[in-house]
Amino acid sequence: MEALTFLRSRKGLLQGIVLSGGECTLHPTVFPLLETAKEYGFDVKIDTNGSRPKVLERLIARRLVDYIALDFKALEHRYQAITESTLFPEFAESLSLLNCSSVPFELRTTVHSELITRDDLRAMVGFLQQHAYSGPYYIQHYVNGVPVLGKLCRSIKYAHFSELSVDGIAVVERG
């Protein structure tokens, strides 16, 4: 496997690796890849949409991940329109799993003003409260001017995300 050859060549030079892009938990060789990465002494971060909670559970149980970034795409009533999937229950299960695990994780949402409103974000913070999440909730602005699938107008940048913070959840703007 080409990735393992690359990792071997970076042993002692890199501290960690990140699996991101697409959904890494779908890859059939994610377990052997991460087992080898851990054998080489790398820290491992994964970026996930939470669509495979059983895989996350196994990764955590086998101590193959050190940090997880969980993408909160939208609330259930908007999830399918935004993601073209019906995987919100799996996201919610992944959030519950991470809340109960000892693996550090972050929650983040990429915001395009045409898809996610400030009211949506306020409701998303409420959802997190109801599901016992506490910690930072990162908001990232959609990057205008890059090719995407579908047709999106230019996104308007919202300001003052910190105003959406509540007890236990600090809404933090990135980028």
C-alpha cells in the first residue's frame, strides 16, 4: 500500500497524521492503515461526518485515534437537503458515542448563508445542549469562489458567532 510506504518514510519526522476528505471511515483499509500508523508512533486525527458510528466505536475501542473532528452538517429537518443523505441519526449516535468516550473531539459546521441561517445555528447549539455536549463549537465560513457540485450563490459572511454561545458551549469562528 502506497500510504504505508509513505508513512514508513516519515517515521521519526512527523508527529501525526490526519485522515480527511470524503469519509475516511468508509475506506476498507482504515483499520490496518491506522494500526500501522500507531505502530510507527504517529498520533492520529480523523475528520468524519459521523455516518459510521460503529466504525468510530471500534476505532476508539482499539485506541487507533487520538482526536476526532465531527462535522455537524445540519439539523435533521435540513440534513437531507444539505447532504443528500438520510444519515442524521448516525451523526447523532456518533455525537453520543464521542460524548461518552475519553477521546478528545471537536464539533464544527461549515456555513453557507444559503444553506444555514443564524436561526439554524442557534437551533443547532440547542440540539448540542440537549445532547449533553459541552465545549467549543467551531463555525467555519464556506469559501467562496471554489468549484462545487450544484449551484450555490456567493455566501454572505455572518458576524458575531460568539453571540450564539450558551452555558457550556462556546461558539467559535474559524477562518
